[in-house]
Amino acid sequence: MQRITTQHQKSQFVFYPLAVITLLMTFVITTHTQAWQASQATSPLAATFEAHGGLDRFQSFGTMAYTMKGFPLSAPMAKTNRSTVDLKTRRNRIDGEGFTVAWDGERAWSTPGPDAVGLPPRFVTLGSFYFIGMPFVFGDDGVVLEEDGYGTFRGTTYRVVNVSYKPGVGYTSEDEFTVFINPETDRIALIHHSVTENPDIDRVTWTFDEFQEVEGLLLPAKMTFYAGWNPDNPVAPGTGASFTIEDVKLDTRRPKASLYKAPADAVIDGSTDDD
């Protein structure tokens, strides 16, 4: 006897495997999400992420734009300049007085020339945002966090967390950061770190002097830079060089990719050629 399969029966045979695949995908995604959430909950910086508004909330945004005044690492950057960061890719464009530098995700470029900001464009575009994005950037994949007891800065005791990176992560994975956390507020107070891109400097320190609330996140408003000094040194750090972060804007949408495209007259940063 000939067996007849109706169209409805055929659809059932198709539906069941699809349903199983969908359930398996849901299970895998849910399990991965739960594992990530569990790892963040046990992170040495879990309380700090929350004190600054939450890592999940930070990661919900696609764009951060801000104005820096007095950034201390070069004379051109010390003038007022505006950064626009794609938070998903960390592409960054900085427009200043008479210059533009950018990181397009693969290479850095500058106008009007290679010395437009007095520093390698890659170092400026990737490095400047990293400090503004703290502590949230320490929640990136490949970051290794480790509790390291307590440390003292100017007579105040802080909880200390060491930050390192898995091999191949980022563009200077040999860098190491030491984060000082206020034990009463869980806010980030200062960091000091190695400088692998400049052999003439051992470690430097940045203090977080003031914060501002933007879209539910507590972000730096004023910082101070101390060159060639870290809290282990017995000599006082001196006055340092302060700068401000103003007019911070966050958007869930990402910037257009064309914003980071090098114009025809741009100079490509040669320091990226060996990466």
C-alpha cells in the first residue's frame, strides 16, 4: 500500500528538528550569558563596576563623545579637543585645534602631518580613551584581575587590584595596571601602570580627582597625571598635571564607520606596521 505524506505532515518533520536546534541555541546562549554574569559577579572589580553605574549599562552604549582640556602628554593635546569613540570597536577620532587623529580599527592616521599631536597617533587615540573608560574597560575579554591587598597613597589606604592581559590581547598586552579602590565607596581612586611603548618611562600614575554622572554612569571629570612616579616610591609625587573631561555624551547608537576613514591627505601612523 502506498503511503501518502500530507504537506502538514511534512511540515511537522521539518518543525521538530528546527525546534530542537532553537532550544539548543537558546540553552547555549543562556548558559554563556549566565557564565559571563557569574564571572563578573565574582570579579575583584564587581563592586567597583556597580559603584560606577554597572558594567552592563556601560556596555549598552555604542558611542561616547567628550571634550578634554589640558591633557598633559603633549602641547597640541593640552588644547581643547573632542573625542568620538565607537565603544564596540574602540575606534576613536580626536578633533583638536589644527589637527585630527583617528584609529580606524586597524591603523591610526593624522592630519595635517605625522607630528600633528606630538605623539604617535595610535598611542593618543587608543590610550586617551582607555583612562576615560575606566573602570569599565577592565571588564573587557582577556583582562586578568587579581586582588593584591592594600596600598597607601598620601596617607590614605586603598584596596588594590592588579590588572594584566592574556597574550595577544589589545595592542600592548604586556602592560600592567595597579588599581587603587576607595574601600568606603568602591570607586576607582588612582591607577599606576607600566609604559611598554616608551622605554624611557618606567611607570606613571593617574588619579581620579572628580567624577560626573552621565546617563546613570559615574565617569571621570578631572584627573591628574604623575610622570615617572608610582605609589611604591618613597618620594612624594609632587603636583602633577591635571586635565578635565567635559560635555560627555553617550548614545546607544554607534558612530558611522565613515567618521574614522582616513582622508586622502592623511598620514598613516608607521608605528602600527610591526603589529
